[in-house]
Amino acid sequence: MQATLEIKPQELELDAGLLARKEDAPPVIELEQIHKTYTMGDVEVHALRGISLTIRKGEFVAIMGTSGSGKSTTMNIIGCLDRPTRGKYILDGEDVSAMSKDERADIRSRKLGFVFQGFNLLSRTSALENVELPMLYAGIETAERHSRSREALRSVGLAGRENNHPNQLSGGQQQRVAIARSLVNRPALILADEPTGNLDSRTSIEVMEIFQKLNRERGITLVLVTHETDIAEYADRVVVFKDGRIKEDYPVEQPRDASAELKLLPDVEQEED
Amino acid sequence: MNLLMIIRVAFRALVRNKMRASLTMLGIIIGVSAVIAMVSIGQGAQASVQAQIEGMGTNLLFVSAGAQNVGGVRSGTGDSGTNTLTVADLEAIRREVPSVSMVTPTINARTQLVVGNQNWNTSVQGVSEQFPDVRKWTVASGAFFTDADVRSSARVIVLGQTIADNLFPGADPLGESVRVMNLPFKVVGVMARKGQDPQGRDQDDTAFAPYTAVQKKLLGNTRLQVAYVSAISQDATYTAQTQIAELLRQRHKLAAGAPDDFTVRNMTDVAEAANETNNIMTMLLGSIAGVSLLVGGIGIMNIMLVSVTERTREIGIRMAIGARSSAVRRQFLIESIVLSLTGGLFGILLGIAISVTIPSLLGWPTLVSTTAIVGSVIFSAAVGIAFGYYPARKAAALDPIDALRYE
């Protein structure tokens, strides 16, 4: 099944205007001299040694690096799951570097969407209910919850799959449910942590197509963590981590186009329905 | 996130694991239904004792020969060896105590009743003609003997239903002759059926004859063991009790400070004693059943702890997408309360069903107690909170990063 995206025309126009001036767009993430030190017994481990990074609205950034490079720690801090030991982090205009556990939970609820490598859907729970979950914690009314989750599922090409449980969906479909879940609270930023790690190459391209469409057509800011260079090439900008520091930060001149690649691929067996 | 939504989340989580949820509830179901059934058995027993005591008349007093405790030696009340209560005493009570309306002695003679080739071992009680009024016991057929019969020591007898059934199966005993210790007594009446007394003895296995006849013709002595006295009203029983005691002390010429050689008790005291016994029994049964409730609660805690470990990833997901620790804690707490309360509700239904079935199955009276029902609901909710708190706190304390990484 091909992912078909349905975008409302007025949203398209609005975001097209934004896209034109990406360099002037307001920053979504501002990291200033972020340090993170873990104490393991008597040994201090410096996971991050002064990271400064600005990501603006509408950017699609891939974060790369080997394990131990500090990319996961950065991801956790950007995702407000963890706090920096030192440094300042401003997310969508709010300083979150010193926020309490509960405040960070609220920030995650309002401003962030997560997509994980292992999908992380609730088992024995329908796709619709999985997508509704973030809104439940954001305190959104039942009727609106239903309409928004249906809309989100449709936008990732899963209309008609609302009542399927994760074990009745393929890996690609499960990841699309997870993407719908990350979208549904209209976050300022979607964080995807190795989203294609558990998928075959064709399904990976399909998932990247959804990300590209969300970014290009709806102007959603995306941060993608990956260790695969060919996946990073779908983004507009690549940030490479090494030993707790940013080693490289460069724009991708010619990002790969997932939609075009999918058209070229032989029309293999459709994902079983 | 409001409470209603958390309750819904908790319900969904439980419905996802129906088998486990119902097995966990089983512990509470058994506990609550056991408490309700046990308490209703206890209350049923209490109610039936109460009804029997009230059936005997609440303005009833017992006067018996001998004291309950005299130097700890002569312990028996109504001991047949004591001669301290006489017919003259009773007549004086009837005549001189204004708060007393009726008096009847009871002189017990255990003997064999013979009719033709049938015979029956029973107790023949010598009483006065006021006995049916004092004991609120009516005559089913014929009539009770009269004042004249008592004065003339007439050989007449009134049979209890059990005796009538056994000595005259299928026949009318009225006017027939019954031999008591080889003396013929004429049957003038048959008492209405009374059933068992609070001690479980068959009250219908008794015959009644004028006490004068029993004393002179059957026993050959004038000893009196127990007398029933009716006060003019229930309020007058305590006055009557003191007045009788004063009169008897005076008549027996007891010096001030000397112990009573008689005992006067009233029905209220007897009822209280019986109540106390029953309360102890109810509490004992209820607390044994309560232990099973406690075990059920531990079962809930066990499952909730397993559940927290098993659902670590789920907790991580919920936290990552914006659940506060408090929302996670409340979810698990509510899951555990829902488990225990739902179990409690099913337990109440089962308990009531058992209580309703027991009388026809075992012949024990039961009384479903609202206190026990309300108590079990509160207790099962408390079990849910108490045993769900620790697992819930454990869930809320998880770190989302670790929880998401948990395999």
C-alpha cells in the first residue's frame, strides 16, 4: 500500500511561504554549550562536551554519529527526556534546560512528537487508540480526539486501518501509526530515532517519503537520528557527532527524493492487507 | 488529564488483559463473598435468637432457688437440692409486688408417659394456670387447666405437639388418658407448636400439669426450682426485679449483708448474654473470612507488581508522549482499585446469592447485612489503594529513557 498524503490546500500555501525563507525562520531548537556528564561509580563520563546547535522551523535535520558519539544523549536532551548538566536549551522559545520532570512531561505533550526505532505502540490497542494517546494526556475532548486521530491516520495512508491492532499491521504500517501519533498534538518538532532501523529498504523509503512530505508540504520541523548515510541523505542538513562534540554540520546539496525513488522501484508485491 | 480519562485508560489496560484481571479479581470475589455469607449466617442466628427471646415475652423474669455464686460452692441455680424457694414465696410475690402481673412455678419431672403400648420419655412440668399467658404460648386444641384444677391438684395434663404426635399418631388426644408414673392423667389440651429454644432444645417435647399435682402425686415433695414471673410491662421489669428481691430477702429473714439464697433474672439480661455470644461468633466468622480478603489484596499487589515490570516499556511510551509521573501513578492506582472494586461488586452478588441459598441448603437462618455489604465495598477499595500504592509508585518513579530502552 502506497502512502497517500492528503494535505489541505490552505496549509500548503501558508507553509510554502515559510519554506521560501528558511534561513530567516524562527529557531525551534537552540542549544548553547550543552554539557552532559554521567557519574558511573567514581568515573565521570563526559557524554557531551559543549554542543551548540540551532535548528529553525521547517528544517529537516539528520543527526549522525557512531554509538558513543553523544547523538543519543543529544536526542534525549532535545526530546526533554533528559536535562543537560550545563548549558542552555531553548525549545520553541521556552527555556527548558532547568525544567522539572512534570514541566518536561507537559513540554513533551505540547511541543514534541516521537518516532522510535521499535515503533513503541501499545499492544492489544487499536491504531486509533494509539494515535489518541498523546491527546489523552494533553486533555483534549473525546470528539476532537477521534476526528484528529482519524485525520492523522489518513494523512499517513492508513485510512480504514483504525481498528487494527499493532500485531495485525506490518512493520511499515506500525511505523506509520507511530508517525500519526507523533503528529497528532501538532508539535513544534518531530524527533525520529532510527525510524527505519527495523524496516527493509523499500519500507524505509516509504517511511522517508512520509517524512519528506510532512516536512515539505506541512513545514513540520524534523530531527532524524540515524547511522545510515543513505537515510541521512533524505534530509536537508546533516549534523555529525563524534566524541561528544559536533564534528560536521553541512547542508545536503541534493537531497534524495523518496517519492521519485519509489516510482522507479519495480512494483513489487504490495504490503499484504 | 482529568480523572475520568485516567479511569478510562485504566479500564482499557485491564480489558486488554481480561484473563489476568478476572483471575486477580477472584481473590477479592471469594474474600468479599465469604465475609458477606459468614456475617449473614451470624446475623441470621442472632435474629432468630432475638425473635425467640421476644416470643417468650420481654417482660419475663426468672426467679430460681439458690444463688448463682455462693462461695463458689453451690453453683447451680434451681438446684433440686435447695429448698429456698417455696410456693408460699410465689404467692407472696403475686399478692404483694405491684409491678408483677402473673406468676407460675415450673417444677420439672423427667418421666415416662404411657398410652396403651406407646410410651415416651419426656419432661412433665408443673406450672400454674397462668403459664400460657406468662410464656405467651397458646393452646392449639382443648384448653389449659384452670385455677380450680391447681387448687384441687387435679390429674389433668396438657401435651406439647411432639408428645401428641408420638403418643397419639393420627388420633385426637383430647379426653384420652395418659399414665404418668402409673397414675392416669386426663389430656385436656394440646399446646401450639413452639419450635426450638435458643439452646436448640425442642420446646414441644414437654407436657404441663398443675404444679400441685406434680409436687404431691409425682415427686412427693414441695421443692420449687424455677418460677416465671410476668411484669406488668417491659419498663417495669427492673422495678419488679428489685421488689421481688426485697420481698424474698424479707421473707427468708436474711440479715443485711448476707448473700441472696435465690436469683432473679430478667429476659433483657438473657437476651444480652445471647447477643454477646452471637456477636462473638459473627466476628469470628467474619474475621476468618476477612483473612481471605487480605490474601486477595496481596494477590492484587503481586499482579500489579508483575504488571509494572512487564509494562515498563508501555510506561516509557506514555511518559515520552507527555504523561506526567502523577498520571502514571494514578493510572496504576486506579487499575488496582478498579480490580478490587469490581471484584468486590461481584463478591457482593455472590455473597448475597450464598446467603439466600444457605437456609434452603443447610437449614440455617441467614440475614444479609447492609453493614457487611457497605463494609466490604469500603474494605475492597481500601485493599486496592493499599496494595496498589507501592506498584503504582514504582511505575511513576521510572525514568522514561530507561523505560523505553527496557526489553
